[in-house]
Amino acid sequence: MKLSVIGCGYLGAVHASAMAELGHEVVGIDVDPSKVEALQAGRPPFYEPGLPEVLTSAGATGRLRFSTDIAEVADATVHFIAVGTPQSADGYAADLKYVDAAIEALLPYLKEGDLIVGKSTVPVGTARRLADRIAESGTGARLAWNPEFLREGYAVKDTIEPDRLVYGVGDERDVEVLDGVYATAIGAGTPRIVTDYATAELVKVAANAFLATKISFINAMAEIAEVTGADITSLADAIGHDARIGRRFLNAGVGFGGGCLPKDIRAFTARAEELGRGESVAFLKEVDAINLRRRVRVVDLAVDALGGAPYGKKVAVLGVTFKPHSDDVRDSPALDVAVQLKGLGADVVVTDPEGIDNARLRHPQLLYTSATEEALRHADLVVLVTEWPEYVGLDPAHVKSISRASVIIDGRNALDTEAWKAAGWSYVGMGRS
Ligand SMILES: NC(=O)c1ccc[n+]([C@@H]2O[C@H](COP(=O)([O-])OP(=O)(O)OC[C@H]3O[C@@H](n4cnc5c(N)ncnc54)[C@H](O)[C@@H]3O)[C@@H](O)[C@H]2O)c1
């Protein structure tokens, strides 16, 4: 099939490449010329494991190209919308200006029977509004909403082998079109839920709201553990054995971040308020507040570890991305912790395998090094905030030999506590005595 993908960021670049890899002919469109140039040259403009390989192999087939020129979508019959829906500058609602602009830009090139497929995460009601706009344009094109559940770090695999497909359709004919697009996954037995626009939109935000709530639940328990001497890891193991609860997403730590969970739960509360149902998801404000408190908790622990006087002390911050295996620093708890410590006068040195360039763009006032040793050398305190395997696997005796620190703050409860203690460290975890 001939597909276009509008917006080639973390979602769209992977989607375009994976769809070409699966046999479709794909044009990816983005307004950012540098991104398009890199993608067209087979270079991913961001770090995502597996993307270089799929860009190269799909590129070699001649089925994948990228452009800034929206007119290049004219041959395609299915058009994916993968532009950003960030938090508005002036509140919690999602900013839909990129989605609206993408639809308006597409309209002149649409033909009778074309299908626009929304993948961006949008507030419930958006698809209905856009479908009306497309209908009034008289092009004869239709709209479906097909939310995306990929995880950064596993985006290629999640796109090629999704755990479920959700089609929000306004016309039954579009199920067949989408089944054609996802023929490989459908053939492999991937569960497929066909529903209306509102349900499809809500599935996505409900899933993210649930995951955020699960993380903040365990972090709330960590707050109680901290004042009672209980151990959150043992607690999570014990409750996680209950199959109804499950152990995944129950790791207490510095909390969630990234380009999705924080802005999605905020947009959900804003939309629910608009709908007169603010109380139904008011708990998400608490989920958000618990999450943000964990960042402050790490900073407080760091200040305590420095004897209450962070000014001029060297703090090695291990990790800056919102999670390992990504270069994404959007709403990263790690970056937030580094900035707060810097604001308290600490001499913060941040290291990360992939996130430094993005972090530097946002916070040039911090010192960055890609060399872990350099960050650790003569540090007065070591704080692990993103659990990259290279930090989890550090030799505590070696770190002790090159730093001045005696305290390790494990903001992800990811380190081998006993090994660090045995090497002479004071180990400080989250929600652990
Ligand atoms: N990143 C994820 O893991 C993920 C997962 C599921 C859903 N989503 C959702 O997907 C959407 C995109 O997220 P992302 O992380 O890829 O964002 P992103 O910021 O990385 O990418 C968005 C891209 O759209 C481009 N763009 C903006 N306006 C455009 C226009 N008019 N025409 C063409 N291109 C345009 C931007 O230049 C940018 O490259 C969001 O709604 C997000 O919530 C993201």
C-alpha cells in the first residue's frame, strides 16, 4: 500500500520505517528540514535501538523516502498523523495546533476514498471534530483514529509486533483498509479492537493514566515506607505476587517522565474538566503531585548527604534521559534533579550515554560529560537517576577509589545494595530504610 506519515519524530520516523520494512511504500513528511535530511540519508535524528538498521534496510528497498514537501503525499491513499501534542504553554490541556496544521496541509492533496489515520495522542472529541472538518472539505476522504502504544527504547519491535491494535472508525470500510496496513500483525494473531472515535482516543489516555497511577501508587507507599522504616522493594515483591496486582511498573524511584505520561495525564484532567467530569479523574492530579514530589525527595536526600551544604560540592548525576535506551529528556526526572541541585549551588556534572545533546539544548548551564569516570572523579556525591545498564553495573569499589563520595543515592532502586554497602558506601535508596 502507499502510505504517508506526517510528523517524523519518535513515533512517526519509526512508524514510517517499520511500515516500509513490512512492504508498504512510504513517504515521511516533516516540517523540520534537518530531521528530513538525516532520515533521508539513513541517519536517525534521535537514538532508538533498532532504528538505524530498519532505516537502512527499508531505505535500500526504495520503498521509503522522507520530504519536507507535503505535496509528496499525493500518491498515498493512507495518511498517518504522527505530529506532537505537547502540553499547552498556558495550562494542562494538550496543544493541538500541530494536529490541526497537519490536517489543513493534507486537505489539498486528498482524494475520494483516502483514509487519514490519527496516531497522535489527542483529547477525546478531537477525532469527531477533525472528521467533520474533513467531511466539509468535500474531498471524499475519511478519518480513523489508531492510537499508538509503542515504548521508546523498544519502538521498532513494538511497531512491527504490537501487543494490540485499536481502530476507532467512523465507517466500516476503514477496518479493511487498516487490516491491509497491519496485515503482518493481523496475520500473527495480534488482538484487534474495532471501536468508535471516542473509545479509541480514551483507550490511549486511560492506558497511560493507569500506568502513571501504578507508578505513583508505589511511590506513595515509598513515602510511607520512608517514615516507618519499611522496605518498598520487599513490599512491591510481596504485593506483586498477587496476579491481580502484578510486579511490573511497581518499582519505586524518582518517578515517571518523558514526552507522554506527564502531559497525557494533565491533558486528560483538563479535558475531563471541560466535559464537566473533572472529579472523575481528579485523582490524576494527585498522581502527578506524588510523581513530582519524588524529584524533590532525591534533591533533599542529596542535600542531606552533603551535610546540608550543597554549595560548591561536586555531584555526579548518572543518567539524564527519562529512562534508559532513549535519548529523550522531555520532562525527565533526572534532568529536573540535576537542575534543582545546580540551583542550590552544587557543582553538578551530568553524564549519560545518549541524552547529553538534548539535555544541553534545554539546560546549557549544567556541565556534561559522556565519560562516566570524569563525572565520578573527585565527586562529593553520586546520584543515580536513570538506570542505564552501564551505571547499574558500575563497580562500587572502583567508584569509591576515584571519587570523594561516601554516599550513593539510588534514585531508581536499581543497584545491588549489598555490593555497594560491602564496598564501604552509605547506600540511600527510595522508600528503603
Ligand atoms: N514518543 C512516544 O513514545 C509516543 C508513543 C505513543 C504516542 N505518542 C504520541 O505521538 C505524538 C508524537 O509524539 P513524538 O514523541 O513522536 O513527538 P515528536 O515531537 O518527537 O515528533 C513530532 C514531529 O512532528 C513534526 N511536525 C510538527 N508539525 C508538523 C506538520 N504540520 N507537518 C509535518 N510534521 C510536523 C515535528 O517537526 C516533529 O518532528 C504525540 O501525540 C505523542 O503523545 C508518542
